[in-house]
Amino acid sequence: MVKKASSSSIKVDFTGVEVNSFDVPDGAYVLAVSSVTQKKSQESGQPYLSWEFKVDEGRYKGRKVWDNTSLQPQALWKLRNLFECMGMDIDDGEFEVDLEELQGQVVGGEIANEKYQGKDKPRIVGYMKPEDVDAGDEEEEEEEEEKPKAKAPASSKKKAPEPEPEAEEGQEEEEPEAEPEPDPEPAPRVTKKKNKGKIHSVADDTVEVKVGKDIWELDKKEVTVA
């Protein structure tokens, strides 16, 4: 019995259709040109180039990102930088390029995500040469996540300090003997120096004595007559 096809059924051919995700984390990637077309701005009416790139290497290979380069004279620095990062030699003056020949060209791109309608949208914020992209970072991070953490060797483990033996019941712990204090050093003896002189004058309990060129005023008790 032949089964009739339902009127609500459809046939779809998915041959060659790729599953693309727009999730591209911030970082530097090697990008390949998928297409580039010349368009006009709806606001200014000025021409610009619309670029579509695909991530060419690594974990996010095949993800798409887009960029525009203005053809206005004051903004041609961005397009020139892009061409030079693709390996083209750009001289001053007029330059002609076939847009179709740009497909498949590779370039390094710095990607940063910005919020668009509540979602992260990858945006190219700068270009570089493909060889300047460190493509090994993602692979190294994945390998580090997969590797189990190495256990420390037994010899490197620190032993817990052994507990000090407790005193037996009925036996008091002996306090350490205090070190004897050193004997105080004897105070130095003070010797009074005697000077000889001639009595210059005497008044009440004081005596003026001439010692050399100086005249000293002394108490009578401090003066002895030789």
C-alpha cells in the first residue's frame, strides 16, 4: 500500500550546510575571508566594504564574525592596515583590488564582545598578521584542564610534630631552673685630685686659691694647709 505524503510535510536537503554558532570569546584568532562586498550606507549614502570572516583555526574554527571598512579618504587607514596584515604591499597612490580574489585570504583579528539586544556579539577591534596570533594558548588551556593534578611525593609531605610525653599521675612537672643572675659589677672608685695653690683671700667660710693662672673659690673644709 502506497502511503500518501502529508500536506504538512516538507523535504529539506542539508548537504553542505554548516552549523554555525556566533559565540566567539574575546581574544586573537586567525580569520579567513568568506566574502567581501561593496555596499552603500543607508544613512550617508557613502560606499563601504562589508566583510564576513570565519575563524580558521583552533577550538572555534568555522565561527563567523563581521566587519565594515569605510571607503572615505579619512577612514582608509583601517582598510590599508587590513590589507597589509594580509601580506599585501601597499604603496602611496591608487590601488586596485579584485574583491573576489580576497576570498580565502587569512589575517589575524582581535575580537571583543559587546552587548547587542541583550546578547554578546563578537566584534573585530583590530587586525594583525596571522603569525602574530598565538594559536597555541587555547590548546594548552584544554590540555591543562584534562591533566589530573599531580600528587605530591611522599617524601615531600611534612610529618606532624610528635606530642610531648605527658607527666605521669602524681608526678609534677619540673620547672626549668632559672639561670643565675650575674654579680653586679663594682662601682668605679672616684679619686679626688688634689691641686696645689696659693691662698689669695679669705672671706667667711670661703677661700680663694690661686692655682696657676686660675683663681678657685673653695669651702674652707676643702682647703688644707701644707
